[in-house]
Amino acid sequence: MQRFPCPFCGLRDEREFRFAGEAGKTRPDTTQEVSDKEWANYLFFCKNAKGPTCEIWVHTTCQEYFVMERDSATMEVLDTTPMRKDVA
Amino acid sequence: MTGHRIETRGLIDRSKPLSFRFDGKTYHGVQGDTVASALLASGVRIFGRSFKYHRPRGVWGAWFDDPNAVVDIEFGGITYPNCQATTTQLIEGLVVRSVNAWPTAQRDLKGVLDFAHRFLPAGFYYKTFMWPDWHLFEPIIRRMAGIGTLNTDVQDNFEAAILHDHCETLVIGGGLAGLMAARTAAKAGKSVLMIDDHPEFGGSSYRYPNDAADAPSNWVDEQLSAIEDAGGRVLSNTTAIGVYDHQAVSILTDRGVGVAPVVRKLRPENVIVATGAVDRPITFSNNDRPGLMSLDAGAEFLARYGVLVGHQIAILTNRPDAANVAAQLENAGANVDLLDPKSGAAKTIGSQTIKGLQLAGHTHTCDTILASAGLTPMVHLWRHAGGKLDWDEGRQTFVPSTGPDWMRVIGAANGTFERDALEEEARSAALNAPSPKRRIYSIPPLLPDTNNTEGRQWIDFQHDVTLKDVALAHRENMVSVEHLKRYTTLGMAGDQGKTSNVAGLAAMAALKGQKIPEVGTTTFRPPFVPIPLEAYRGAHRDTQVAPLKRLTLEPDHRALGAALGEYGGWLRPAWYGEDDEKSAVTRECQMARSAAAIMDSSALGAIEVIGPDARAFVNFVYYNTMSNLKPGRIRYGFMLTEGGLVFDDGVMACVDDTRFIISCSSSHADAVMAHLEHWRQDSFDPDRVHIHDTTQNWSTVTIAGPMSRAIVEELGVLDTLEDLPHMALKFGAFEGVQARVARVSFTGDTSFEISVPNSSVSKLWQQAIAVGKPHGAGPVGAEALIVLRAEKGYIIVGKDTEGETMPHDLGFGAPRLRKSAAFVGDRSLHTDNANREDRKQLVGLSVDSGEPLLPVGAHIVTGQGPDRRSLGYVTSSHDSVALERPISLALISGGLAAMGEKVEICHMGSSRHATITSSCAFDIEGTRIDA
């Protein structure tokens, strides 16, 4: 069982969190032409890096999404920051 | 009689006799015995039969490292399968049965398999029984294989407590090194918890009663008092089962047969691992015979249980301390031969028990052999924590190298086998000081001889893996350790390779011409020892896992004689009254179509979306256009995943431009809430749109049917129903409390949903029932509702849809072609796959009146012989009361373009026919909705 620091609630057990995706992905503007490849890249392809990664997680008990930097090999949590700019 | 109890030695209480049964005979032991020590003391040698060849087997180890003596135990009317005889504490009245042996271990009818061994190499079953079909042979092979017999009864009172605990320093293993470390850490002011899996602390110290000025138990007691005086805690009968992420450790306290264990989870700042080492078997011909044990087992059975394992004992080992053990055994009355295993090829004599040992051409008569090819440190917990291992040539085994700074491995687990080196190592670990350098220690290599695979030389006793099997794996190119393990099942038995791994790896290394560290080790995974599943489950069962959601109206439903059932996590009325299910459902369906159904719809999700960007938000999360939904109006729609799949369906009401009420599937409210929150924070300004789940705050009474208008008028929630058309929402009041009235198509008839705060709903419900009665209306449960909705082709997402279903597969194709604004899943609806004409689409299936129901899951098939294939399957099937015939919904490839076609339905080998129809079977024109 890992422990993650929610930027709003502090250190909590892994079971309170859900992974929501890799950070830095932007949804293509679907009112414009989006190629199959571009959409597939957005929808399915992840870097899945071994080592330091930057991911979006949600703390399901407070429902806030945040950015978590962690090492996917050592499981060390490097940093967590809120997605909302005004509370940073 | 070979093994027997002596007058002295042991931690047992000879004044407290215990009786138990083993394979139908009564035996006696004493307080402090394990099942194994009591049987050995009674002269029993054969404890069970091996997994594959049904060879007679006795104990190898004295504790968790024994791979052979696995038994089923019956106690208090309950069977506990696959217990280790060596670690199970004896209590009065146990009924012990050997496993994998029929009728008993002594006389095993399936032992005939042993003569067929040359036909049973690794992979034999898979290779031989592939043709024509493995499944033909599987049942009988499975019956012959396997070990214990599982008890399928649920034991309500056998529930492990799972606790959370805390300490600064956790010391795992209370032997010599662990006691020293725990004492030092406690005295230095740390909060210490020390655990040991034995009932008594002290580890191997009892094996050497003569070399201390004081008796070992006095020394142990002194350490324990010092630890407890300094504020430390100790737990016996407790084993560390695993080390997990972020320094989590789980420990399990065994409380004896018949009592569920206690699991504690903790995150210590420091963990000191002092788990000791176990003997490795020597790989030689017939080295699995009963009476051949590990060197330490001989010493332990004597030291802890006062059992001398034989009279004429041959010791075969490269361990330098063997003479010490020999002296102990001789003191206890045995004749001991100390033999050098390097002197030549060895072979045991005797089949049911040892009669002698052949070594380098000489025959040594003996009744017992104690063997060891050196000690294997128990490094499992270190590996769980991510620590690395080094091959130590001198010790001929893997020892801890670099790893996490919060864990230290000391004592024999670290390869420190010299007792005079323990103090300094334990002290440095306890005080977090640098570790002393490992001493030089050298034993002659005693690895499997791959040039001599003659006879059968066991490597993994429990899974019957011999040196020949490893050689076969090598010939067939299963050379990676992970392949070797899975191909031969080496190290996959209950002991998880504790005894077999090093020999297996060494054999493969020799065959590949590599060094052992180049072959590597397999992954060490928790649990360290087999533990009952209850230890994982704890109280997490039934409603403790998924608590039932309860309706505010539950007492009212009960008062009406409702049969309650679970629907999507809610306890809801299934039907009302004393009738059986079929009559009740038929009656309720008839009432709904002829008068009105009064239903509790409170379980439907009610999620409010509020804020200046609420309209833009709902337009984005819905497949259907919601941007033009006027205040006071309602629209049906789908939510999709970003992959374009149908995620939920339901209606949404617009209260005003900044407030919308989403009604979602009752089982799905939590998931929909999470889905909406995701998009709110991902794609919107969270300060301008807010989502609030009000499912638990409101209750809803739905009145649906031709008489519903008259009933709702009498209830007087709204002044008039004239300006409330289908799919509209109005606010009114019920007895002075705010109420919402929504017109939606719940059953296909005119329907009114009246929502009030929970506190008012009981009154509303009772009044609706009272007002409805003269109109012929009454309460209708979930079972009838499902039929009523199925008649209209109203889908249940997840039942009538699957993991590929998109909205146009359900006949809702318009927004896909026309909606210009972006919405979740939009682009996914326009891939080649989404455009295919042979997609599985939702249709109805009709069969003639009088025919039985089409079974759910039955396949729609086409073609004959090798061309026969499935086009889809039946998703829902009901007896329609209104239509007086069975109705079905099905997902069929290209179904929407095949209306009216006759198709073949195949189920469990029998074949029928049905006609593809529209999914809506009742009132297809929809005239009843505004009747």
C-alpha cells in the first residue's frame, strides 16, 4: 500500500486515490479536423516511462485532481501540486 | 520405531499429554508439540505422498521450510486444508489426514504412478493430453493432482482481525541476532516491536545447551525482560508475511487451529530482518526418502521437542558446525556417522524408510540421514523491499547487498553464521551505525552434478521436480529462470523454493555453462509462508465490502408486504404481497397497463449541475445536444466515454440556465459523479460550474399508467397539470414542502415523477397509495418495472450494451451526424470501426406466442459446419404480460438493417428460430405516453 500526499488533505493511503492519466495531454479541438492518428495518440498512447513520471491523480474522498510527480520504478513520490492555479 | 522422545531437552511440558488422530489411528503428544514433532516422537515416518509421483514423504525441515508434511486438519467439525505439520501447534482432539494419499499415506493405491515415472517428465500432461482436447482429460487429472481438500463451507465465525499498529523499529525474528538488536534499540529509546513465528523466542539458541554458562532459556528471558523494561513490545507466533510499498509491513499472528489469525499492518521507520537461514538439500539419488532430514531439523526436533529423530544417524554435509550437532545427538543417545558428501556419488537405500546410505561405493547402515548442502539465508523480506542480492562464493548462496536504507538484515539471514559475530552486527543495525564487514566464510561447493543425472535426484520435493526435469527444461530451451520455474514448477510449491531454488539455479547454471549469479533468481513475492485467505479478507465480506443503500421508504414497503431485493446496490422492493413472484409480477404488470403503477424511484441518481457554465458543461458531457434545452423541459440522453462507448443513459431536466438536474442509472450514480467531476476539472473553470450529488437527499414517487393523471391531480402537488406536457418539469408543493414534478416516459405510459425531500416522502407515498386504490392503482416493484420497460425497448446500460456499444448501435444516430459542438467521445464515433455496418446493434427478437423464453446469452448464429459463427446474443428476455408472448432484446451484427428476418438461435446445443424486430415491442406508435 503506497501513501500519497494530497495537496489539500495531506498524506493518505493509496486506496483513496485514482490514477487519471499522464499529465500534459491536451484534448484535441474536436470541432476541427482531427486525424485518426492524433486522436489515437490522445486516447490510447502513454509514455509509460520507467523512472520519474508526471501524472494526474484524483483524491476520491475530496474529489480534487492534482499533478503528482513520482518515480514509477522506486515508487518514491517526488511532488504533488494542485491543478487549480489559484490555490497553489 | 525410529524417532522417539527422550527424557530431557525440549521446551515441551511432558506433564500435559494430548491425544489426536492421524490417518485413523490415535497418537499422543504433549503440550508444546507440533503435529510433526508428536508424530515423529511416536515413530511415524511417512506423513504424506508427493504431488506427482505419490512417493512416500516424511519431514525434511522442522519449521516453515518443510515442503513435505502437508496435512488436512479437522477440528470442531471444520476442515483446515494444507496445514504444515511442522508449524501447526498440537491441541487435544485434532484429526489429521495426510494429503494426496488414498486411503492413507502408508498404503497409497496411486503409488503405482511412481513406477511410471519415466513417462512423466516435466510438461508431460500438457504434451500428452493436448489431442484431441485437454478438457477431456482435465477432470481426472485434476482429481489425481492437487493437494488438500478445500472446505467449501463459509465459516461465519472465522474472521481475521486486521489491525493497524505502530512502532519505530520492527525486529522480525527473535532469535539470537533479533533479541540483541531489539534490546539495543529499545534501550536506545526506540519504540520497538519484535516478532517471532515460534511460540518461544530464542531461535537456534536452544540447540546449544552446553556452551553457555547459563541455560539458553534464561538468557532469552533476560533479553525479553530487558526489551520490555525499556518499553519494547514482543509478539510470538507472529510472522512477517510481506513488505510492501512505502515501508508497509504486514505481520500475522497465528492463534492456533480453529481460531482466525490476527493481521497487523504497520509502517515502521526501521525494519531489522533477522529471519535466519535454512538448510539446502543435497541433490543425490533418492534423496527424498522418509528419514532423510535437514541437519537443522535434527537439531531443532531435539532442542525444542525432546525428539531424537533416529538411532543410527548419518550426517552428510559440508557445514563446518556439523560436529557440534553430532555431539548433541550423541549426548541424547544416538550413534552418529559424520560423512563427507564430497567423497563420491551418494544414494539412499530403502523405500518406505531409510535403511542405509551408499557413498562412494561404501554402504553405511543407518535409519536416519541428516543432510545439508549449506545454509540459505531467508532474504525474502529484503527482496520484497527492493533490496539486491549478491552471490557469495564462500557461502555458496545469495546474500543481501545494496538496498533500502531503512531496512537492515542481520544474523544468518545476512549470511552471518558465526555466533560470535552477531552482537556487533545486531548493535550496529539497532543504532543505525555502519554494518561490520561480512566475515570470510567458506564451505566446499556442493551443487547438483549435471554430468550425473542418473537415478532420481530431487530438487523440489513437494512438486516432484528432479535434476532430470531441469536438464529437460534446458534441452527444450526453457533456460530463463522464470521459464524454468513455470515449465518444471520448480519452486512453485507451498515452500516457494525456500529449499529448492539454489539447487535448481545451480543446475541450470551448470547446464548453460554460466555462473549462478548470471542465471539470476526468480522474484520473491509475499506471502512469506502460506496463510489462510481469511487473513486477506478480514471483515471485508458481503455488506462490509459493499454496504447496501437503503430507501427512506423501506418501512413503508415492508408494511405493504414487499419482497426486498438488491438492485444495483440498493435494497428495493422486488414485488409486493403474498403471491409467488410470477403471479405478483403478472398482477403488477396488468395493473400498470390498465390503471397505474405507484413506484419508489428514489434510487435513481439525482446530480445537480449548477453555475454560469453549467449549460456549456452539460452540452459537453452529453452525446445529445443540450445547449437548446429550455427551462422547465427534460431531454433523454447518453453520456459516452471518450472512446465513444455508452457510459450511462437517463433524462436531464433544465431548471434554468444555470441549474440542471441529471437523472442517472441507480447503480451508476457514484461512477457518473466521478466521470462528471473529471471533465469539470479537466475542461472547465471549476469556479464557474459545480456538481452536487443529491441522490441521498430526495425521494421520488413515480406514478405511471393511464390513471396516473387523475391520481396526481388528486394529490394536489400542482394546481394544474394542463401546462405540464410530456418531458417537462414543474415545481409545486406537497403539504407545504417543495416538490418537483417531472413528466417522463418511465414505462411507456403517462408518467409523473414526484420528488420531495426525504422527510416528506412517507406521507406522499401513503397518500398516493390511498388515492390510487379507488382507481385500481397500487405499488409496483422492480421486477414488474423491468418487464414494463423491456416491452418498450428501454435499455439497461451494461446489460443491453457491452464494451463496444456506441449510441448509433442503439438507434440513436442523429447527434453523431448533426451535433456540431464538441462533446465527450465525439471523435471516436467517426473511426473506421465506428462506421462499420456489421456492428452489433440492439434489436428485438420475437417468437410465437406459447413458445418458451429465449435464454439470455443464447447466440444468434449463421452458416453451417466450419462456417458457423455467432452474430450476437440475447441480452434481455421477459414474458410480456401485455403482449402475452416472450420478448427479447439482442445485440446482433448488422441487426438494424435486418428487420423482419428470421434468424437461428443456438443455446446449449439446441437450435430455435426467432424474427428480428424493432427493440420496442409495445405501443410502437407511442400513443399511450400522452393518453
